[in-house]
Amino acid sequence: MRNPLSKKVVEIKPSGIRKFFDIVNEMDDAISLGVGEPDFDTPWHIREEGIYSLERGRTFYTSNAGLKELKTEVAKYQHRRFGLEYDSVSEVMITIGGSEAIDGALRAMIDDGDEVILPQPSYVSYEPCIVLANGVPVIVELEEKDSFKLTKEKLEAAITDKTKILIMPFPNNPTGAIMTKEDLEGIVELVIKHDLYVISDEIYSELTYGGNHVSIASFPGMKERTIVINGFSKSYAMTGWRLGYACGPKNILSQMLKIHQFAIMCAPTTSQYAAVEALKNGDEDVEKMRTAYDQRRNFLMKAFKDMGLQCFEPFGAFYVFPCIKEFGMTSDEFATRLLKEEKLAVVPGTAFGDSGEGFLRISYAYSIDDLKEGLDRINRFITRLREQKD
Amino acid sequence: MQKKILDAISKNSRYSTEDLAAMLGTDGNVIEQEIKKMEEETVICGYPTLINWDKTENEKVTALIEVKVTPQRDMGFNKVAERIYKFDEVESVYLMSGGFDLTVIITGKSMKDVARFVSEKLSTLESVTSTATYFVMKKYKEYGIAMTGGKVEEERMLITP
Ligand SMILES: Cc1ncc(COP(=O)(O)O)c(C=O)c1O
């Protein structure tokens, strides 16, 4: 028989998270600080709207780009929260999570061999999606000394005459880094100078602590060269509903919509009705969850300080990214031993790119009590390691 | 800071001072001072525990009583309410808008207990003109916390990207 498989697909490395997931799954009584989704249930008024839509028999396809009402609410929301102005008819499309929007944007914009600048550590899906679209990922390694921000110097060094797209993964999973208005200025300058396009993954835009998120699309001259990706998973605790969206210039969106129309048809109808309610009446829920995350973030930072574990202060998402280089182990070894010896699952930083080596991703999408239990285990583990070293 | 503390303890009064301080990014002294101040100002009035008595051997009966009163001279609603809420068995008293004046929630050991309270204590007050008593059959939720169902299981997978 012939080999049924595509070389391109076979060559894609399985996600580092997947490997770890398999190990964790074999332990029956492990606890975890390794989850990348909110611990909150979707607020009831949003779920209720989903249930109601089912009761009303709204069980059909919506138009390809999504419910008109939802697109209108998305445009209003982007304006209200981030000062962006999108035409709800031609510049907004509803997708199956931010995930589909990432894939669609890359596929719509990449020709064979186009280079895509990808800052890492970052979310696991960008790199394989670039490869699947026949693009060439050019990795920029973010560093702790820069608070894991993308600097102008690093970006400039990565740009070639083949560069077409820059991925902006902020607020960042796994580091929790954000880019402020000032941080973005230099980036914007280069993007415009080199005529690049930006895919800005703003899925954590509601989860910033100490200041509102600034979208790179809000800079003059940037809206027409930026696809903003956002969604409901993180801000409204709706991961399982599989709903996100892309906003951007019509010429790009219409091609993304073509892919979506043939590959997906439309995003789930029930989720779309629920999402209308989320955007209309969910601001307070978001605020509440943000407050809770912020408390946990403070709690973790304090605990790491007390343990003497180096950790830069993250201002976004719900992750901390402590440094474990003092123990002379790889992230993988550390995480594996922590799991075996203390039955605590965390994610090795390398699951998000080679530059995550020496770090761990610890999620604070957990109650204070769960965090305490997890921290106790980390503390026991590193105390033992330090004793052995002496 | 006061608002932050209140938000943090409104659903869980058992956080230790150190934990609260860590969560709110301040130190323990500040927390203690602020809480003390709020206790003195009776912004914080107490720290009761939410108990589902139905799950214990002890039986408790709760009733909601709609009370109509005629405020007497020199004795407005506040005075009447006070005469009612001083009784130990009275859990809550609210002044209402609408068809009646006070909502009184009381708990007793038995229906007889409650009936005795209404007939002997409440309706005999001079200013009380009528009462209507409703017994609570089941409590689903109190203080924003669901009382039915068991412990919620973790539904999330242990590791997700
Ligand atoms: C940075 C980032 N982008 C996108 C996603 C995908 O989210 P969804 O497809 O649920 O919207 C995630 C999920 O973990 C993420 O962390």
C-alpha cells in the first residue's frame, strides 16, 4: 500500500504538552496547576441564553460569518474596550475559538516560503499552523531580562525581505507578559517601515492587571495591516463553547471567510446566541473574574518570593513563569520529577518553545486553596533539591 | 483597600490575615487594621457560618412572616422592627415596600415553636395588625451559595495548553 500520509503533517512535532499530558494521565491521584482554561463556570445568564436558544429551536446554521447580532456586539465591544472601530458586516467574522481564527488568518495570508516572525515562548498552535500553511516560522526568543516582551531590536534582527507576518501573542500564554502602549511603539514603527502584517492574538485581553490592554491595531496605520484575534474562552470562561472571532481589514477577512465557509460552514449556533448575552451583559462577570485572578496572582508572587524562587511579575493572562535554572535541571526533568515525587502537574516551559527552557508554566486558574496545596508541594520539592545540593 | 477586603471575604470569611495580605498585595498589619476599623464601624457585622441543617440530625424550621403594622405615635417602623428583631429566634427583619410592612424570618425547632412565637409574641404586639406565616420547605441557596447537590467535581483535564 502507498503511504497515506502527508510528509508535511508527519513532520510536525507533537505538542510538548501532549507528551506531558500522557504522563500525567497515568498517575491516578495527581493534582494539577497545569490547566490553560478558567476554573470558573460560564456565568449562568450566558449559559441560560444558550439553553433558551435550544428551547426556541434555534438549531440551524447561521450565516457563514456569524449571527448579525453577534457581529454587531463584537464591533461594539471592540470599540468600547479597546477603541477599535470595525464595520460589523465586513470586518468581523465569528470562528470556532481563537484557534480557527489563527489558522484561517495564516492560511489566508501566506504564500509558499513567506516568513512569519513568531515570538516564543508562546501558545502551541502558531508554529504548526504556519507550517501547515506552507509558511516559514522565524522564531524570536523572548527573554526574562526583557520581561518576555518583544523588543524592537529583536524584531529588527529577525526581519528579512521574505518576512510577511508578525505574530503578536500578548497578553502571553505561557509567560503572562504584556505589551504596553510604550512597548508597542517601536514595534509599530518597524512593522510599517517593513510593510508587514500583524496577527495579534488578544484572547487574554480582558485579563490584564494594573492597566487596560492596548491593541496594536489601535495605532495609526495599523488597523489596515492587523488581524485582531479574540474570543470568549478566557474572558467569559467559555472554553468548551468553542467560540472566537477575527476582526480586520475587509480584503483579508473576505478571504478568511472563504476558507471558513468551505472548511467550517459556521461557528456553533447555540454558542453564538450565548455569546451575544456575554457581550451585552457580561462586563461585570469579567470584572469579578479578573479581580479573583489578580488576588491569586498576588498570592503566588508572594509565595515564590518567600520560597526564594525567581519569578518575573506577569501582568496578564493567568500564568506565572518561574525560573528553575538554579536547580541545574531541564524544565522537562523538573516537571517530571515534581510530578513523580510530589504528584503535582505543571507544564515545562519548553512546551511553548525552546526559549522556555529553564522555566515552568504555573496556572492560577485555581482556587486559593488549590494553589496553596500546589505551592506546598513545590516548596517541599525545591527544599529537598536545595538540601541535596548543599 | 476596604472594598478589596470586603470583596475578598464576602464569600469566604476564613482566609487568614496572611493569605488576605498576600492576595491583596499588602501586609498583614494593614489588613488587621482595616478589618478592625470595619468591625468597629459595623461595616462588618459578624462572621456566621452557612450550615445546611437538613443534613444534620438537628431539625430546624424556618418561616417567613409577612407583618403589617400601624406605626404608633413616637414609634415609627424602626421601633417596631427593633421590638421584633430583639427576639432570639428572629433571624432577619426587613422593612418592605408594597402590600405589607415587615418581612420577619424566624427559625425554631418545630412548627409548633414557630406558631407559638407568632401567636404569643408577634401578633400580640400592639402595633402589629396582621401576620401571614409561610413555612420554608427546602432551602436551595443562601448567601449566594447553593445548598443542594454535593461537592463539585473538577471537570477540566489535568493539563491543557
Ligand atoms: C494564546 C492563546 N490563543 C488562543 C487560544 C485558543 O483559544 P480558543 O480556541 O479556545 O479561543 C489559547 C488557548 O489556550 C491561547 O492560550
